[in-house]
Amino acid sequence: MQRLSRVIIKLTIADFFLHSGWGLIAPIFAIFVTEQIEGGSLEIVAFAVATYWIAKSILQPFLANFLDIIKGDKDDFSFLVYGAYLVSLVPLGYYFANQVWHIFLLEFVRGVAMACIVPAWYGIFTKHINKGWEAFSWSIQSTSLGFAAGLSAAFGGIVAVVLGFETVFLFVFVLKLISATLLLSLRNQIFPEEKIIPGIFQRIRKK
């Protein structure tokens, strides 16, 4: 039996690109806010980060409960794909941001998007682990995140110094778009007998 299913492999790769994107921003976020945003300060950085975590933490359990109540993977898939495309717009927003309220709005949107992504991603991942390879599957996912965080942190700082913040944000936008598109491509593996247009409760069966 294959150790990792195609769904697990694609989810892991998509997760790598998703976290690589934010990993590029995280080390330079405070510098960006304090130097490039009008009225930016370390206090604003702290409250902006708090906005993300509070929004995500409040919404996530309710969305996860909803996904568990609705049986099947179709709604998980919809939340996953829509959330991934929504979060890909956040770095594009940072490209144009110049006011403090822009930062708070973008962090709130990121929190909402990740609240959609995380429970849906874990739900689909858990259901598609090959029996007997649970520890290996989760270790590969964790290793992928480790490489994403380490490589992107170093690379993000270099790009910011050499090419500027705007280039970093555009690069992050591309990485997150790749992640979202990889997740969208999972529909053929998760729903091999159906044609799915991502959308909550929307199903179109092949004729």
C-alpha cells in the first residue's frame, strides 16, 4: 500500500506554499508596519497580530462544528478552497496598505480565512490518511511546515532588503495563489465521480 495518498501529498504541498507565504512576511512585518504605515508603531503591530488570532480563534470552533454536522467532504472542500483564495488576497492588500486601519482589516480577513481553512484542511487530511501510516503522514506534514518556516524566514528578509517590501508581498501573493490552486485541483481526487464547482452546498453531477 502506498504510504501517502495523493490527497495527503497535495494537501501537504499546498500547506507548504501557504505557510511559506506568511513565513516570508512574519520576520519583516513589524518593520513594515513601523516604517511604511502612517501612524504605525510596535503597539499597532501587537494589536494587529492579536486581531488575527482572536478572529481566528473565535470563528474556528463554530465553523468546525458546522463542518462536522454536515456530513461528507463537499462543504469542507468549499470552505478550504474559498478560504485559501481569500487569504491569498491579504498580501495583495499589504502591497497597497498605507494606513493603520488597513492593517487591522487585513489581519481580520486573514483570521477569518484561516478559520475556514484550518478545520477543513485537518478534516480532509485526517479522512485520507492511509491506515497504519498515521504517524508518518503527520510527521511529513510537520516536516513540511518546518522547512516552509525556516527557508521562507531567511529568504523573506533577503528579498525585503534587496528588492523592497512590495516585492515580498507580490511574491507571497503568488505563493498563496499556488496553494489555493493546488487545493482546488484536489476535487478530482476527493470527488472522482462528480464535477464540483467550489461553493457551499453546490453540487453538479456528471451526466
